[in-house]
Amino acid sequence: MRGFPAGPLAVLDGAGTAHLTDGWTLDCPAATVAQLVEWALSAGLGQERLHRAGRDADPLVVLTAAAAERLGLPGELADRRCLRLPDDHQAVRDVTAAGWQLTKRGFGSWARVYRPVEAGGQRQCVQLAVLPWGALDARSWPGMDQLPAADIARVLGTYATRVLTPRGSTAVSGLELMTALRPPTRAVRDANGAWTSGTVPDKWERVQSSLEALPDTDLPMMAERVLLQERIDATIRNAIQDVLWARQGTVEILKKARREVARALDIVDLVHGAGRFRDLLDRLWVLHDDPFEFGRILGAPTGLGREIDQHVFRNPGDWSTEALFENLGAFEAGDARFARFLEGLVSPDVVPDEPAQRRFVDTINTHLRAVAVELRETGEDGGYPIFQVVASGLARTRRPKNLVFASLAKPDIQLRPRGTGHAPGRIAVDLAVMLADGGEAIADLALLRDQAEVFGPVASNPTAWRMLAGIDPAALGALRAARATARAVAWLQAEEKREEIPASRAGGRELPGLVLDIDATLVTCHSEKEHAAPTYKHGFGYHPLLCFLDNTGEALAGLLRPGNAAANTAEDHITVLDAALAQLPDAHRHGTNILIRADSAGSAKAFLAHIRALRSRGIHTSFSVGWSITEPVRRAIRQLPDQVWHPALEQDGTLRQGAQVAELTGLVDLPVLPENTRIIVRRERPHPGAQLSLFDLDEGMRHQVFLTDTPYGEGSLQHLEVRHRAHARVEDRIRCGKTTGFGRFPSRHFHVNQAWLELSLTALDLLAWTRLLLLEGELAAAEPKKLRYRLLHAAARITRGGRRIHLRIAATWPWRNELTSAFARLAALPRPAT
């Protein structure tokens, strides 16, 4: 290669020899990871771009077990949840001390070490693949970690020559290959003014060009727009706030005065309104990063937020006010932030009691006035006084002469609705909780709003309506991404509790992998709604298509459709399936057998071809779908001799009386279906009231046919048939879903109802995770109605004593032990890193 004489990669052994793909070797004297990175950049490793508009591949150094030991890396990762080295490991510290950085995924089996590119500078990035940590999956690269270093280099070199240099998992490498072969383009004008195809600048270039084009006078306005973004990182938010507040001028508050104020305030008085005080802390300090606040539903917050929750809200006597201020960083914070913190402590949002407000103000002013600062009443809000930190005498006011501001955070979600202090993500969570609890309309938020000590401040009905009306496709995608993130956390917790996700069952046996059930339902609308239409059952409403995970009962995806939407539209089935697969954690989506079940509406040729094509993306999918009984199928059934019919099974594995199964593969021509598709039929004595076709009436038996691509040898005919018949459980999932939100839609606008459907699916997930993580025995398989009656609607009251908050459950409540056990399991759940 012209620019990379050493080839695309090197495999390092324990003796310090780097084996190249062409059989040559290089000496590698590096003793640390940082030195190894410097050596890789100087050794001429890399691979030329596959497209003129792409970029060259970074050097890849593959570490054998002996090489990892030589560099001070452990033989295996102790942290099995994060799958990376802890930040305090010596190798990570060496990399940081040398001025290098790691990507957000940290130092794992595929580590990327880089330095930020300076303007006009060269890219400096090296990839490391650590074989003893499972960098090369044994399913895709069997026996690779047992080969000599030279053979590993030869095999990977062949792969790099024919495909590209490996970049990580199969999914990551596939995405990199697509981008390398066909980089994204955009329309640009050439020198003659004609439109032509041009390369898309990377994020750094786009941000830099945007900032350079923006006048300096507009930078503060741009910063304020960034602050309105809902999912902005709290650390970035605080940095932007500090710069903007500094422009407005700040009153200096000495550290000694701050500490004296903290000592004078009683922590018990501050947390009297726990939810309001918690909101104040979230607005001003970096507690945790959970934009959609699903952590509040799944368990305790992370980081400092978890410590405050434990030592301030649950046990108010653990920390003093001074200790709280210290942990928040209030004593070292900027003057403007500390002033706004004090103003918030005495605001009606935190202390909705005027005498208490004035008592707090007097206590704080006793110490502030010693440094010529005070809280002064400057107005009112709803009848309550508003106080502001001002200079009372000769206090020094700081105002910078110049403001230099630039933010590299790209706004990525819709602006917060004006006129409300409630975060859209939190409103969405409250609506999902309300639906899980059995609410049917937005007005049912009153149940949560009236229990502020349990749920905190809850938005009003108009605010919730505005939030729903403002959800656009981008925000809907963000909500789905938040659901996927929360699902990954719940599954990691379940794996720590039960070793693995429960298996689906059929015919008295466990089914390997995951089982996805897709089905549609009709929802009646009793008023004119956008896109509502007559249905095939002579009703009027919507015809949503849904996908559920049979293993746990989770609602993975849903697509709201007009009532006259066709039942067997392949495009809709593909959309729902792809959305459902995106909800699965990556470790389960790739490398796990996934069975997709559907009725005859899912037998469209394009849909089955899509399921088969997913295998090329590393997703091991198969199908079991219904099939219409056409004339060729009827002829084939009539030709079957009695000896080829086998007894069918019940779901518990026993024989099913009066039912038999047989295979029609080879007797019916299926030329347009995926290769190796099998066709199987079941016949059964009809039960009273069954709807029979003329063919069934003629034969005296009821027939049902389905298709599957499960190969021979992976289950008997009886097992495949009872496995497909278990698809009927999806009807129970839909019935429960209709009592958890999507049985009725609240708005005449279609996009609002689509958001309502997504929140209903979230509510079903919350109930499924509750059963999976917190319940055992009968309640672990209970439907929502039973959970609400026995647990969610249990009568209890909150009391305080001994500086603790107690939940008093009636001693006569029959399921009090199950409820207390669920709380205990919730408190004991780990918070896996994701």
C-alpha cells in the first residue's frame, strides 16, 4: 500500500514481536498501552480508503493473551456488566496521562484511543482488539484465540483485503463497510454553478462552520436555544449557564458566608417538600444523566443523585446541610449559580408557605449581610413573595468585559414547551405510569397529582396536552430510544437476578432464544378522528399493528394505522418488526435465535423475504406464519393418507384429543417463498360454534395451515405446530393492552394518538418489568387487572417519625407481604452500567 507499508493491522505476541499480514514482523518495544499507540502510528499501519470521499482506516493492533499480560492488562474483564476496564486501572491512567483519550465505551475488547483533531491537523487514532476479552466472537471466528500470532495476522489480513479491517462486532464492521463503500453525499455547486454530488462534512466541520458563520452578538441567543434542549447533558448545561449568567453580572458571595449559611439551615426543613427540593437540585446541579427519567421508574438514580436520595431524602439525618452543599459543589460554584440556588430555596416553588419563606430569608440574610449581600423581596408570584440576591451596600459586582462562547453540543431534540417548568420527558413518564395504573384519559393524571409525596410534582392536564401535541417524529424516535435504553437496564438486572431472560414455552418445552408475536387489532372510535376509517368488521376506528415479546410479555413496537388499512401489508409488518428488533439490547439482537410468529396476515412474500434477509446482518431470525387454504392446499390435504397424520399436542405436552398434524412440503408449489420453507397443516374436530369453510364442512374437520423455515431435525411436526399455535397468546397481550391505554385514543389528531400508543406500550413494559424483577409465584404471571387490584391500588399512608419516612400498609391487606417483598427487591436491584 502506498501510504501504509506495514499493512492494515498487526498481531502482537508476548515477546514484543508484531506479526504483519504479509508474514513480515516488526519489533515493538512498547511496555505500556500508551507507548503501543505511539508505536502503531509510527509503524505505517493502516488501510487506504475504499471510496475517494471516504477516509483511511485507523491502525489496528490485535493483542494476544501473552501480549495483554506484557502490557499490564488482566487476562479477563472483572466487570461483566460494563465489559471494560475501570477508569482507575493503571493502563487507563497511562493512556490519559499521555494525552490520549478513550471513546465513551471505554477500554473494552475493542478500544479506540485517539487525540482530538486540531484544525487542519491529521487524524490520530488507533484501534486495539484484545483477544482474551472476546474481541473476536467465537461464533464468527471459531478458534481464533488459539492460533499462533502469525496465523491470526494472516487470517485477519485476508479478511481486511477482501472486506475491510475489522472494527468491532459484526454489526459495527458491517456499518463501517457500508459507509466506507458509499459515504453519504449532499448536493453542492461546482465551479460552474451546476449542482453536483459532494461529500458530507463530519460533525466537527459542520459545527465549526456554523459557529464561524454566526455573528458574535448572536452567540448568547444560540446558547439560550441550546439550553432549551431537553436531552442536553447536565455538565454542558451548567457550563453554558455559567457563561450566560456571567454576562448579566453577578454579586460576589464569599465562601465563608456560604458555609455559614449552610450551617444555619436545617436539612429537615429543606426536604420537607421532597419532590420540590429535588427538582431544584436537578435544575442547578449535575446529579445524574437520565433525560427521560426512566431511572425514576426502574429504581434509584445514579451517581450523586443516588447518594442524595439515600442520605437526604430517605434518611434526612445522615447528612447535614453543610455536607449536602459540599457534595453538590456549592461552595466552589460560581457566584451566579449559588445566588440562584439561594433564590430557589426560598421560592414558592420549593416553600409554598409565606411564613416559612420569610423565616428562611431572615436566617440566610443574617450571614449574607455581613458581606454586603442580601435576599430582597422584588415581586410576587400567585400571592407569594419572590426574593432575589442583590448587593446591599459595597458588595463587589463581577461583569466580564468580553464574552467568548462556543458549544460543541449539537441540539438533538425538540425545544421544551414554553411556559412550563415540567420536562417533557417527565410528563411522558407520568402518563405512562398513569396508564399502567389503569388510567384511561389525560384527566386521570389527577390521581398522580394528588399524591405529590409519592410521585412528586405532576403536570396539569393542559400541560400534558401541549406535550403530546408537540411530539413530532424526532421526539417520538427519542422516546423509543429511551424505551430501548430502559429495557437494556431492566434485562441486565434480570440477568443478575435470574441468570437469563425467561424462555418462552410451548408443548411443555422451553423454546430457544426470543419469540416475537406480531398481530393487528381493531380499536373503535366513537367520534371523528384523523385517519379513522371504516373497518372490515363494519366498525369505525383504527387498525394498529403490534409486536409483543412472548418471553416476558413486553410490548416492543406498535404502528397506528387507519381502520381500512390492509391486514397483510408487508411494508407495515416490516416497519413494526424493525422497530421491535431495535428495542432489543444488542447482545440479544445479535447471536440469539429470534422466532417471528404471525397469523396469515404475516405471510406476505416481501415480509418473509425480509425476515430471511436479516440473517445477512447477523440477526438469526426464523418465521412461523399462517397460510391461507387455497385450492392447491385443499387438493394436497385430500391426497394425504391417514398414516402420515400424527397426533397433535396440548400446550402442556400431552396429546390433544381429536387433532392431528401432517406436512405438505413438496405437495404444494411455493416458488416465490424463501428457500427451504415448509408447509404444515393441522386438522381438528370443530368445537361447537366454530366458523367453518365449505371445505371444512365437506371434510368434517377444521383445518389450519402455517409456514415455517425451521429446518428438519430441529423439532418434530407436533412441536412445530404447538409452537405456532402458542401465537394465540398475543390475543391476551392485546386484550391487556386495551385496558392499558390503546383501547381508546384521546385526540382527534393522528400524531397525538400515535404518541399515546407509544406511551401505552411503555406502560405495558413497566408492568412486564415489575413482574420480571419484583414479583414471584402467581403474581409473576398476573395480568394488569390483578396487579392493580392486589398491589398498585393497595391502601397505605405515609408517616414521619425519627427523621424517617414510613409507608404504612394496612395489616389486614391480603397481599401486604407480596407488596413489601416487592419493595425490598426493588431496593436491592443493582444499577448496571449501560
